Amino acid sequence: MRQKKYILKQIAIICTAAFLFTGCGKADKSYDKGMEYIESEDYGKALKCFEEAISENADKAEYYIGAGMAYNYLGRYDEAVEKFSHAFQESENTISNTNNKQLYYGDAISKYGLAKYDEAIEDCKKALNIKQVDSLDEKINLLLAASYQAVDNYTEAQKIYDSIIKSDKKNTKAYIARASLFVEVKDYESAAKDYTKAMDTDEECDDAYFGLYNVYNLQKDEESAKSILNKLIDMDSDDKKHDIASGKAYYYLGEYDNALAAFKKAVKNGEQDALYFEGMTYVAKSEYNSAKKLFKEYISKEDLTKNIDAYVQISNCLIEVEDYEQALTYVQKGLDLGETSVQKSLLKNNVIIYEKMGLYKKAYSVAGKYVKLYPDDKKMKRELTFIRTRI
């Protein structure tokens, strides 16, 4: 899950490098304004500008590319796929090829976000077959490798990571991605080396610090794990996002008051992502009413690329405070997003909520669906048997 979030964050950041500012005219001005909002990470406003451009001129592929990528930034991958589908061109010329390459790449990001990894692989291959905009090839290859990794094709994934690193010994993203692969295959020594190389190439890369922390934890090396977190906290950084990294480090150290102080500072400085982590810290302190308010505020942010786990967390909090109707609402909202990474947890909460409400027939129906999807979950099978006795 951590690898998926990292990949989506990195590919979203770099994809705008291929976008070109256009010219004059109302539609072009809306598009250019949208690109300015993308640069300032105000994705909701960017999307509105791209949609305005499309409404003025529905024949320009660049506008659909911009709108699709804005949807990707916001984690609204189904809508991104729909937007990209309007702009593919059959003609073979420089402009069409340039647009199609970006469209395949954008669609691959969407498919990766939707856990449709085989389709993401095909999109990446189609994009790489187009020779224009070769500046994107490294990023597309990074996504291709991550998609292979997601379907457990570690051999192909590592070949691509190795190739990227061979051509660019200072590619921080590739070191981190390859390190995550080594973690999955339990080659912790190689993973630690790659995370260390990533830190050497970018000493402020908090993903590398947390990756190395995870490796030390897996190796039961508590002293080294604490040391790397303290090193991150002590880092002298001007990056406004560093408060979030510091807060997460304090959280992992169990220093929740320090974590809250860091996250509150980050929110005050405009880093709305910190709301999620602030909520998680209150969960760790068993202060569920405070946590649910933060998750609710976080989910309500339209211009934010959200961690979908917030739907699981807010439903957990609402179950704890016995607000089952609201919990059910957020479970359904989370399920409606179609993200497979949280489906299991949300369905499990769905069963719990119906049981708490005394709605055993509904609980039995959802539990039956759960068992079909996750037949190895023996605990839920026992729960299904129990629920049957209550109907």
C-alpha cells in the first residue's frame, strides 16, 4: 500500500512536465489558468478551469488531458478514465502522437490507481511505443515497473528499475521503488542499501527515511529504527511539508503530543494532508470524537488528493462512539469509490455496524459477500455462522 501511494504521488507530480501552455482565446486562457493551479497544487480549481476550456472548445485534446490529470491528482480515477477516452486520436502525426502518449500515460495512472494493473501495463507499453515526448519515458517506465510489481512479476519490475538506475545513478524515485520491491521479496539488506542511496541523492526525502525505518522494524532492530526517525526529526529543512514528516516520525515513536503539535502546525501552514495524520494520532490516543471530526474535515476537502483509508478510520471512530447510522454512511461512501485496497476493511465494518444495529439479515448478506471475496478469512466464516443463528 505504501508503494502504491508513493508511485501515485510521484507520477502525478512529474506528468505536468509534458503539458504545454497554449495561446490566446477564452478556452486557451482557461486551460493556461488551470495549469497555473496545477503548479500551485490547487487541483479542484484547476479542474474547473479545464472543464471551462472544454465547454468552450470540445475538440482540443490538451483540455481533456488536463482535466483527466486533475482528476488523477484528486484520486478520482474513474472520472479521469472517462475524460481521457474522449481525446484519443487515430491520425499519425507529431501532434496526435504527443497527445496520445500523454493520454496513454494518464490512463495508465488511472488504471494503476484503480488496481487494474494489467491494463496499466498495456497503457504504459502503448505510450512507450510512441517516440514523441521521450522526456516522459523514464516516468512511464517507473509506472510500468510498479505495475509489474503489483502483479508479483518481480523479475520484469526489477529489470526496469535496474535499467533506470543504470542510466541515472541519482534517481531517488527509482531507488525507493526498487527498495520496496526488495522489501516484498524479503531482501531487507538490499532494501536498506537502496533506501540509503535514496537518502544520499536527496537528504530531505522523507519517503526514504520511513522506508528504512520500516526495514529496521522488519529486522527487529528497534534502536536503528528509532535512530532514523530522530534523524528525520532533527533535519534542518525549509520544506513546508517537513512538519508532516516530523509529525509522522513522532507518531511512530509514540510521542503523540509532539506529533499533534507538528500536524497542527502543518495544517496552519496550508498542508491539509496533515488532517488525516492528526486524526490518526487522536485514534492512537483513543480520542475518537476528536479523530472523527478531523477525518470528516479531511474527507470534505474537494481540492485534495485523499488517502482513502480515511473512510475506514472515520467509520471505526463512529463505531466506537456508537453512531452507527453515520458509520454506515461513510462505509458506503468509501465502497462507492471502488478502491480495492480498503474494500476488505470497509465490508468488515459494514458487517459490524449491521450487527450492532440488530440488522442480522443485512449483516448476513454482507458477511456472505465478504466470505466469497475473501475465502481465507476463517474469523469471518465463524462470524457468518454465528449471524445465521440470530436470524
